[in-house]
Amino acid sequence: MRDQSRNFEMVISWGDELIHVLDDRKGFDVLVQTLEQLRAIPFSCDEDFKEIHESLQDLQKKLDVCKEKTDEANSEIADEEEIERLQKELDEELELECKLKEELRFIADELKDLNSQEALFEEHRLAIKRNKRDQLRTETKLPMYASVTRVIPNIDDSLKTSGC
């Protein structure tokens, strides 16, 4: 019961204050002004909401542009990685080319040596051929000398020249 009497006293106090405010024109004007301000709050909130919404849309657009630039930069980074990979491949190919050129020089030197040896062999072969031809001439001259001089040489004994 104590709570009820206390609530009742509170209601009476509010009622007295309300009567006092209604009697006082200034208080009533304050209430009217407050009521008008309360009615203006939704419009103000709507305007603030619109501004915030537009700001959020602008920020979203800027965020999308930043994402695009980031993706573009990442693709350029990937392109730089691709360039580095291709540069490494190029370096490896150049190194291989240098090795092949060195081997080619070595083979060319060997080929020159073989060509010079071939020339020596050709000279040797020609010398042997000349010797055989000279020997054949000598062999053909012997029967002719023998028939002209009627002396037959003994070819087996190289220390002395003899004939029959």
C-alpha cells in the first residue's frame, strides 16, 4: 500500500506541474515548441539518412575503384613476375647459346685440324702414287735396258749391280 500512496503522490505532483505549465503561457509555448521539434525530428532524420546513404554510396564507389586499382596493380605485379621468369629463361638460353658457341668453336678447330690432316694425307697419298708410278716406270725401263744392252740386272742384291 505504501507503493500505491507513493504512486498517487507522484501522479498528483505531475498533475500540479501540468496545471502550472498550462496556466503559464510560456510553459505552454515551450510544450508547443517541443512538440513541433519532435515532429521535425523525423524529417531531419530522413534528411540525415539520405545524406548518410549518399555518403555510403560514394564511399562504396570509391571502394570499388580502389579494388579495381588493387586488382590492376596485382595483375601488374603478376606481369612483373612473368617478366622476371621470362628474363631468367632468356638468361638460361643465352648461357646455353654461349656454351654451344664454344662447342662450335672447338668443333671448328677440330675440323680445321682434320682438314689440315686430310691435306697431309692427300699429299702423302699423292707421294705414294708418284712413287708407285716412278717404280712402275723403273720396272718398265729395266726390260727395255735389258733388251737394248742385253744385260739382265739382279734386283735381289741391292749392294751390287750385276747382270747376266
